[in-house]
Amino acid sequence: MNYATLTLQRKDTIGLITFSRPQLLNAFDTEMCKEIIAVCKEISEDESIDVVIFTGSGRAFVAGADISAMQPMNPLQALQFLKYVMAATKAIEDLEIPTIGAINGFAFGGGNELAMSFDLRIASEDAKFGQQEVNHGIAPGGGATQRLSRLVGYGRAMEIILTGDVIDAREAYRIGLVNKVVRPASLMDECLKMAGKLSQKSRAALAQAKSAVKASRSVDIDRGLEFEIQCTSLLWSTEEQKRLMKAFLDKQQSK
């Protein structure tokens, strides 16, 4: 499928999605949100893709929402737009396969909210992050009020959201917003290396592990622990479990 605001490429079993509105620093609008939802559906139906990397073209990852499109909206129009934004972040979060964000520049507002919907985030040293909605007279509407505190803690999330301040990649790493910071020239290589490592794992095991970790954010620990063993026990029905455990035992016996 062809897209107007992003591209989907394949490298072996790795999918690469690039946000592509460089003239607007990849700021998103309703069309991009719809295309994110569509490309996630395409990926979910393609069993040849084991891991997907998201990045931005040009100087930005995603610099936020398109303010020129948002400014004249009335509350009803804003509500409809934000529903698309939320649906886009949820479509990414709901992918069964691992997702990696290659954060190559500005990740402000909705751009940071998109980044938080990935499983892993690797940032370039020149990346910048922030929730600047309060500077524009609004509040976050793409998931920051819920996801940010789960990643960096309540107090730090409050500071980032209420001040609208920008933080650099090193600070983002220090507070747990990103998993790793690398030189700009190494960003995609690092993401491909991580994706390659994940693609060698059991696809079913990764999906069940991801599902259980995600559940920990919305259920109490007792229900979470029960859900974990339900997820894991199902994997004994797969050929991969038999093969990988046998390979491990054979290796131990050969020592």
C-alpha cells in the first residue's frame, strides 16, 4: 500500500516506517494518524515482519501536531482529531511484534507521545523531547498524561508536562524515557542491531511476554501474576518451545 505521509520498507524480517513530512518537521495531522493506523494493520497482517522500527525523515522524528491545522478547530473538531491521535498511538502499542523508535531529532508533544507508544526507544545524541502543549494553551491529548508517569515517575512527568520544557537525549536517558543514546551516525545501525537480536527470538514468546508486561500497567499484581502464567503456559503448545529447550539441553550435555 502507498502512503502519503510515511513510508514502509522491509529489510529481511524487519519493517522500517519513516514519517515523511520533512517540510513540516514531520508534524502530524489527521491524515498521518489515519495512515499510522493503516500501516499498523498492514504490519499486523504480515507474518514475515518480526520487528518494526519507526523513525522520521530529515531533522525531526515528529515535531508534534500540525499547529496550523489545530489552531482554528472548535472543541468538537479538536475532540475528533484527538481521537485519531489516540487511535494512532494505540495502534502502535497494540502491535504484537516488538517496536523500536529511532528518535533522530525533535520529539515534541504528539511526537513524544508517539515515541512512548513504542516498546523501546533509542535516541540520537541530538534528539530533543518535550510536552509543550501548555505553551500553546492546551494540554496533552495523545497519551502523555497516562504513559509518561509510567515511564519516568509521577513527579518527573508532572514537571515535564506542566513546564513545557525541552529535555535533551542524555536527560531523557537519565530519567528512563529512552533506553539508549547513540551518536547520530550510529542511530539506525543500533536500531537494526537491536531489531536483529529480537528477530532471532521466538515470535510467540515475545508476543506473550509483551502482552504480560503491558497488562501490569492496568491490573493489580495478583491479577497480573495470574495473567503472566496464563500467557507463559500457552507457549508450551509451540514447536519453538520444544526446539529451543531441546537445543539448550543438548548444548549443556555437550559441555
